[in-house]
Amino acid sequence: MFRALAEAQNAFDIGEVPVGAVAVHNCRIIGRAYNQVESLKDATAHAEILALTQAAASLGDWRMDEVELYVTKEPCAMCAGACVNARVKRVVYGLPDPRSGACGSALDVTGFPGMLWQVEVKGGVLADECGALIREFFHRVRERKAEKPSAGSGKTDHD
């Protein structure tokens, strides 16, 4: 999880939502990534998706039934679905996401009985550290928004 946190810090440093992911196969990292939605102008460029893409390339196979994915925040529905489709063995996440987490918090894509594959999930690993980075990121976002006058407010420098 510390490696995933380092990836999340990379996202933080370039102004992306600080989520990092690391894919591990037989104790070896085969994929690592951080959110790049803004940088790549791609709504699917979540850390989990990018790490799984690297892992598939490393394995030469889309099936990841021996892969563990470590991610700093509970995966969303898209990323949880990708873990199911890729047959990821286990997802270990840090910060639970009660609004959109799809590994059991808001909904459970990874353990849904109708799916052909069910992913083992462990949450709350280094949750404080993972949460601190995300909270700091959004604190800074709110500060920047507060510093900018809202467009169309009708106020000028002369008011």
C-alpha cells in the first residue's frame, strides 16, 4: 500500500485527484499508476484502470486471477467492474468511499452474486494516510475556488 500511496502522491503533485494503484503478481509489481483523468482528458484514466492495463501487458493475458490490486481509495463502479472482468484475485484499498465506492461501501460490484467472478476485498488498509492526502487535495481545491471571483457575478474591481 505504501507504493500505491507514492503513486497517489504523484497524482497530487500534478493536480490530479490523488489516487494510486499497484498491481502485484507473485510478490512482484507488474503495474503501477495514478489518476490521470485531467492530464489525459480521459474519464477512464483512473489509477486502477491504468495499473490493470500495465499488468495485462506484463502478463501477456487479461486474466489476472493471481493478481492483487492495491489502491488508495475504494474503487468506483467502473474500476470495480474492471477488476471483476479481469478476474483480479484480490483488491486491497485504503480509504472507504461511502458515496461511490463499489467494493461494499455504496454498492458491491466485486461481490455481486450474479457476476461470473467475485473479487476478494480488504478495505481500510492505511486508511488514515490515504484519507489525509485526499483531504489535503480537496482542501486546496476549495481554497483556489474561494480565491477566484465567480464568473458572471456582476462585480468589478470598482465595486
